[in-house]
Amino acid sequence: MGTGLVEPLARLTVDINSTVARIVLRNAPMNVIDVPMMEELARALADIEARSDILVIVLSGKGRAFSAGVDVAAHTPDRVEGMLFKFHSVIRALVATRKVTIAAVHGYCLGGGAELAMVCDIVYTTASARWGFPEIKLGCYPPVACTALAALVGQKRAAELILTGRTLNGIEAATMGLANGALGEEEVARAVDRTVQELSGLSRAALAVTKKAVYAWDAMHFDKGLARAEKIYLEELMKTSDAQEGIRAFMEKREPRWAGK
């Protein structure tokens, strides 16, 4: 990764120009986050973190979506533990980075895609974007949202979104606190550029330490909370017949037949 260069990856583009690293999700058509994308994201974030010249990470999606979420096929009993580990490693890297993170959201921003966006420091969304955590409709739940969503939108709204799986437009998402603003398509890019410009005149060292202070309270609880959510997911949820039925039904493109156990 050199200044002004684009590193070709299978599911990402990483463009570094001056102090800004732009990561674009490119897994057409809906930027589903499969295991190879998780591995590329983890590698890209580690490389960026090691560079003292980079101040800001901008995360966006190419095409019709920011991201429609984590690959459902990776939720099968034989693959889910490894998948969770890799996806949550990406989330933990975003949470821990000393760089300022900005998400530019358009189109679908669902499940793991919404979790990826919500842990960024600053989020701009198009008004027409579709946000949501639909995992419950597959008999599952979103561990990162279960851990951190209440801090953004409040406990009652977090419970409603996670338990119903309903979708929101960008305006509703911003009103709730999932984003800093809901804008038009071109306005999102301008808002990102304006924020990058504002940050570029500031001290990288001061920003990094200030980020640590801003999240000091949440950081005390996030790691333990996510570890607990992972444990329940693997040891309880994935042992229910309904979770396995929900995944099968999605893959087979049919309505799930819940057994209640």
C-alpha cells in the first residue's frame, strides 16, 4: 500500500492518498461479507494501522449496497465459530484503531454490514439507504449490535430493532443515532470530504488519544460484552433447531418452519 496507489484485492479496493485510506467493499452485487472479505479487511486494517502517516479510514461500498451483511452460508454449525472469530476480529480492529473512521453508507446496510458501519466514529448515510438487523428472521441474532447498539440508540430502540428485525431508511437511522446525518447521494461524498479536510489540520497524536478517552467507558464493557454474546451464540443459539432451520430456509429460498426449540 503506497501513497496514491490502489492495491487490487478480490473483494476490496484500498486507496491510500496522503493521510487518507479509503476502503471500498467490492463483492458484487450486494457486498456480502464472506470469509475471504473478512480476511482481506483484517489484513488491510492491520497494514493501515501500522502506518503512522494515515489519519483517517473511509469505509464505503461499491454498487447497490454498502453491505447486505455477513454471508448466511457461513452460519452453518460447522463454519459459524470460525466465521464469528474472523468477523469480530475485523470489528475489534475497527473499534481499537487509532485512526478516525468514517463510514459512507448507501443502499442496503444490513446485519453485519450495519454492524461494520455502526462501530465507525462518524457515519454519513443517504436518506434512501436501508438499515436493519434482520438476523432474528433467520432464527439468529447480531452479536455486535446486541453488545453496542444500545449505546448508540438507547436500550428500548435497540431491543426493538434486534427483536423485530425491521428495516429503517437513512433518515430514521440518523434520527435514532446510527448516523451523523442523512443526505443525498452526492452530499454524502461531500460530507466525507469536508470532514476529512477538517481532520487533516489536526494532530494525529491528539486525535488518537482523544478517541481513547471518548470511548473509555464503552471500551470497558465492549470486549466482555461481545465475548459473552459470542458464547451465547455458539453454545445456546446455534444448538437450537430453529437457528439451523432459519439458515436452511434462507438458503433454500422458502419460509422457515419454526419448531420453537
